[in-house]
Amino acid sequence: MIKLRAARPDLDDGRAFARYLDVAAEGFFRFMIGGDVERVLARAFCETGHDLSYEHVLFAEREGETVGMLSAFTHDQHAQASSAPIFKAAGWRVVRLAAVMLLTFPLVRFMDRMREGDFYVLAIAVDPAQRGAGIGTQLMEHARTEARRRGCTRLTLDVASTNTGARQLYERLGMIIEAESPRVWFAPQSRIVRMVRDLLDEEAPIS
């Protein structure tokens, strides 16, 4: 049986979040921050008021073991978020972080855009050994339910255009592609697609 629990503001949960986040982002955070990515993200995770905070994170557990993670927030939460906690946690690595953000600015700007009423799934990840057991679907159903509870009108997420497995899963869960990011010069094959699900007048659960 899968149990969902809210994240705690401690370094153990922070390290678990960092691992899942980097997997969901296909190594992008490791690319931005470097080899100390887990420690940096774990420190930022324990702070409030930003997109990578524990406030937005839910873990899936099976028999007391963590097997998955969901991170999601509303448009309003994102609009009020500060970058200061992650920059502070990065320390001297903030130079690398800023440089990568500049190089990948088209992608960063694309992902940063949200419509009023959006509930944005920043990351969803499941342990490889647990995939196919419905954990991802359960996490997405929680996101949909939470979005409706908060009065949001759309469920949104970004996924790599080359991640066909994830895209097929999200399509099965009722999401459609709304837009595709521009290319970046040093990795022209790297593009991201924004997928959405309209929640207005919706009654049926994701399944």
C-alpha cells in the first residue's frame, strides 16, 4: 500500500528531494550546480518561500521506504517565490549557477511562465524498481485533487521532448501539449514541451 506524506524541513528529506528532482529534470540541476548538487538543494529545501521548498513537496512511501516524490505549486506561490534561498545555499557555486541559467535562458524563461490559475507540477519521480505499480498515477491524481481544492483551473508541467515514456504517461492521464520551448545553441536537440490538463467543470478522476 502506498502512503503519501508531506515533506519535513530536514536534511534527510532534503537529500531525498534533491535526488528525485535531479532524476525528474534529467540531470539539469546537477549540470547547473555541479557535484555538490544534493547538499545545495537539501539546504535550500529546508527554507520557505521559494519553488524548491519543502512546502511544495510530497513523498510516496511503501512499507516505510520512500519510493516517489511530487513537487507542485500554484501560480500565485510561484509569482511570490524568491531565488535567494537557492543562491544562498549554492555559496561560491552561485557563479556556475548564474552562468548556466544565462546559457539556458530560453528554457528557463519558458519554464518560468505560468498562467493565473495554473497548478504547476515541477517534478514527479518514482524509483525505477517501483515503476509500473501506479505510484506516478497516484501522485498525479493527488496533484489534480490539490489543484482543484485550491481553485486552480489547469494542471501543467514541463517534460523533455525526447522523454517519450513520460509524455505517453501524461497523455494517458489526460494532458495535451500546449507549447514547445525554443532551442538553445549548445544543445539544439534539447527542447521542452508544456503539457496541460483543463480542470474546469471536470469531475472524473485521473485514471
